[in-house]
Amino acid sequence: MNITVYLTGLSVGLSLIVAIGAQNAFVLRQGLRNEHVFAVCLTCAVSDALLIALGVGSFRQISALSPWIDPAMRYAGAAFLAWYGAKSLRSAFRSGDALVIGGTAAVSLRQALATCLALTWLNPHVYLDTVVLIGTVSTQFPGLERAFAAGAVTASFLFFFGLGYGAAWLRPLFARPSAWRILEGAIAATMWSIAARLALDL
């Protein structure tokens, strides 16, 4: 396995997944409440792994059949990431949000997994991140797509289990709006870096 490509996949995967959304907020909530943490984290990570494999495998096949797809998706991906970076930077300057965990009623394992699967498989942004963006970036490494995909899959497992089991430590940190601003600023820088790489490699 090419370690450089693997680490690139790891960094790209972490950059995309770290953005706080409904799925991540749910994992964080379950971790803070210490409810079905392992099952929820495993469900999210395995779902991401399946979608990443689909994206990397499908883009390799599609690019071979239709060469114009690759540059078109890179342009689209670069444009989206540039917009997403600008959105995150705007949030970094204007957001006053802090982490709020509401509700006290416990949920069953079945309810937790059903919610987790819905937030994952019914969320169009998940497909954009895993299938489209990761699939597109993987085409920059012909013959080494598996190493890139392995890095991205590792990122999902590290992030979800780190978020779920590190929630108790994260709670006081993200109770402060300044922590969210720093996170959003870091996301903006990362998104712009990936967008520039996609655009320049065209």
C-alpha cells in the first residue's frame, strides 16, 4: 500500500467528515448520553465505508467509459468545496452557536439505529461527500485508488468512534461558541485547499 496516498485519503476523509451535521450531532449526542455508542459509531463507519467503496469503484469505471466525466466532476467538486469553505468561514465570523444537548428520554437500540441509518442514507450530503467528492479525488491516483479509499475509510472509523467515545471530553469544549468558530475556520481552510488541488490538477 502506498502510504502517501493512504495518508492523503485519510486527510481528505477527515476534512469532509468533520463538518458538523445532523449525523455527527446525533453521534455526539449518543456519546454524551452514553447510549448505544458502539453500535451507532459502527453503523455510521460501515455505512461510510460502503459509500466510499461505491464512489471510488464507480468513478474508476465511469471515467474509463466517459473521459469527460472526470474533469467535469472535478470542476463541480472544486466549485462546491470553494463555496462550502466560504460558508464555513462566514460561520466562523458570525456564528454564536454552542453545543446544546436536549431531551432526557432514553432511546432503545432499535430506535437509535433507525435514526442513525436515516441520517446517513437519507442525507444527500453524505452521498456528495463519499460517493462524488471522494470518488472524484481518488481518480488523481490511478492504480492506487484502493490505498486512497482505505485512508478515507480509516478516517470514518477514527472520527465516528473518536466522536462517540470522546464526547464526554468534547462537551465542555463545544459549550463555548469560540470552539465552533475555530472549527469552522479550520474546515474553511481545508475545503479551499482541496478545491485548489482539484482545480489545478485539471
